[in-house]
Amino acid sequence: MIAIFATLILNIQPPTLEDVYAKVRSLPGVEIKGEMAKPSVIALEFKVSPEGALWSKYPTSEAYLTQDGTVTWYPDRRQFAKGKPPEQNPLPAGFEPMWPKGALLAQTGDTQASTFEGGSAWRIPCRATLVPQVELFVDKRTLLPMGVVSTLGGTAYETRYMSVKPTRFTKAALGFVPPKDAKPFVAVDPTANLIKPGATLTDFAGMDIDGKRRSLRDLLNGRRGLLINLWFSACTGCVAEMPALVKLSAEYDARGVGFMGANPIDDATTARRTSKLRGLKFPTIVGKEAQKIADGIGVIAYPVTVVLDADRKVVDTIIGFDEPRLRKALDTVLAPRN
């Protein structure tokens, strides 16, 4: 009885960061499927070899990292770009010891019992080389990381690991092998093919994130113009401009200009969660129809915003965020016609 009681006590003792790292060091490799949940929603996937290789997948690219260099693969463009070795430890928080000689987190306070995404967890306060406030959440049963909340510049970044699967990966297995049709990355002018002022945008129709069919004709019906914002969740510039778009939509919708989004990258669930998280009130079309809208506008880099008048004619097309220029275009739409 005493031995059993002692074992139970040992099992509920709060672990240190080093206890977690000891568990991570014992892994033959790991496959992680997760997402960034804040400030936007981004699907993430990682495969790690303790020999010093990392494969990571994002919505529009894949990255292959070793201590010798990096390769970024762009599947849609069938192009790849080579780069220098990562300067910082590139592994997801909590798995740093699997990167040879990589900088580790440092524990800054006592481990506390907590919850993370509805599951029982230990919360370990830490700091990283460039991030002063990191909260690492680990599974009470396995001591494997469940996710992390990092605060930088007043913004909280939350990443969840929905699946952590110990899997043996070799460095060679995670290396980049160019497909037969792959070509070296070529930088292009993102404005070169954008639809020009004065052009008429082709009518379109598609399903929005709530499953409602939307068309350009209906969105313009009874309005003096329409703003179309092309975005996706993993685009930092897209997310950064959203608070201003929320403000502009409230101001100009009341004056007769409609707002809509088009998101060809995210699935409806991801786009819906980001829209709700960032307070977007206007509809966003997703899927193949959103891609057709992007192709019709000539988008190859995000964010892009197009302002149309009531006749579907382009008043301005803007890459990136420029509020004075946006306001000028919106005011042009509202100006009396001669």
C-alpha cells in the first residue's frame, strides 16, 4: 500500500521543463499535426528527425530545413528556393532538444496544473531567445507538448498540437527531392498582372464561408460600389489589415459601398474561424470560385484589394494595405457622376 501511494505521488509531481525535454530527447523522431489558433488560424504540419532535419507544411508552401541550409517548395508554382541554414532553433516549441545544438527554452517559474483545449495539462512558464513570455502546455500523462502560447509585442500567439506521433525519421527521408517539373524560384512583380483601373470585372458566383451562394451581381445590387479583399489566414499582411477593413466596412457600408472577401487558400472552416476571430462581418467566398476570382484579378501575392463602381468597373487595385489610397477609391465610387 505504501509503495502504491508513493507511486501515485510521483505521478502527480509537477514536472520541470527538463523532465519534458528528457522525454522529447528519447523520441526517435516525431510527426506533429496542429494549427496556429491565434491571432489567425493556420494549419501546420511538422516531421522532425533528431539527426537535424525538419519538414514543415504550411497552406501555400513546404519547408525542408537542415543545419546545412533550407529549401522552400511552392507546389502551386512548381518552384523551389534555396536559403541559408536557420539562425534560430526552427522546431515547434517544446521539441527544441531534437535539433542538434539548438537553443532551448528556459523555465522562468513553477509548473502549474492547468488545462489546454479541454485536456488536463501542466503549464510551464518559459522564455525563448527572442520571446520573453512563453507558456508551454504538456500532457499530464505522456509529458509530451500539447501546445504553446507566446506573447510578443502585446500579441498572443497560440499554437495547438492536435496530434503528436513518435515516428522514426532519418535526415535523408526528410530531404527535398525536386519533382521532375520543378524549377528554381523566380521572383516576379506581384503587380504585373493585376487588373487595371477602368477594366470591367467578370461576373462571378460562389459559396461563402457560411454556405450561402454569393454573386457579384447580387453583391452590387442596390449599391454604389463594392470592395473585394483577397486574403488567407496564414498571410500576415492580410491579418494585419483586418482591423482597418472592419472599421472601413462599417463606415462605407452605411454609405452604400459593399464589402466582400475571397479566400482561395483556406477551407471554409479555417476561413470562418479567422473571420470570426478578426471580427469580419462581410461575406467571404472560398474554394474554386474564390480561385477564379483571384485569377480574374491577376493575384499572385496577398493581400490584394479591388474597389469597383456600380458598373463593375475597377476604380483601383491595391496590393498590400494603403488606407489613404483605399479611402480615395471608395470616395471616388461615392462621388456624384457627371
